Amino acid sequence: MKELTKAEEQVMQVLWKIEKGFVNDILEHFPAPKPAYNTVSTIVRILEKKGFIDHKAYGKTHEYFPAVSKDSYTKDVMGGLMKNYFNDSVKQVVSFFAKDKSLTIKEMDEIILMIEKEKQKI
């Protein structure tokens, strides 16, 4: 799966949230200062060429919707991140954040609890 640029990802985040919409609907969800209509329209067409978005035509107007789920894209991006930066090791990812001190004790406890629950499923 291709990676998204920051602008493309912003548009996808909106579409994943609203599930479907016209360019104006997408534009509505951007914070001020909003990008130009033509900018969003161009990004939407690029995303469609990349296979991330599809559309339903209503005459000359198109209603867009995600062709790739947020979960699918997240798994792909996280997989690449783990492979390229952490040698495909979840242990190294967790260790990185724990050592970086960006996790609170509460968050560490929650992670441990999630791991314990997953271990019980095995």
C-alpha cells in the first residue's frame, strides 16, 4: 500500500470520520484557516488515483468514500514503522516508549493489563 502525504492523510482522516461526502463536506471538517476548495478537490482526485477513495456520481457531482479502511491503513503504516525502525519487534516499540518516559505509570499499567488479557486468550 502506498503511503499518504500529510495533506492526503488529513483528507483521509476526515473521510474515515464522516464515511462519505462531497468535497464541500470534507472541507467543512477542516479547521480554520481552511484550505481552498480546489486544493481539497485535487487531493481527493489524487487519493482516488492511488486507490484510497472511490466515488458515486450524481451527474457532474461526486460523493466520495474511503476504499481503504482506517484499520487497514494503520496496520500497514505501523507494520512499516516497526520493520524500518524497530526490527519488526513489538518489544522494541514498547521499550522505546517506556524508556522515552512519554508513558505515564497509568499507561504502562494499562498496557500490561492489555497484554495479560491477550495472553489469557492463547
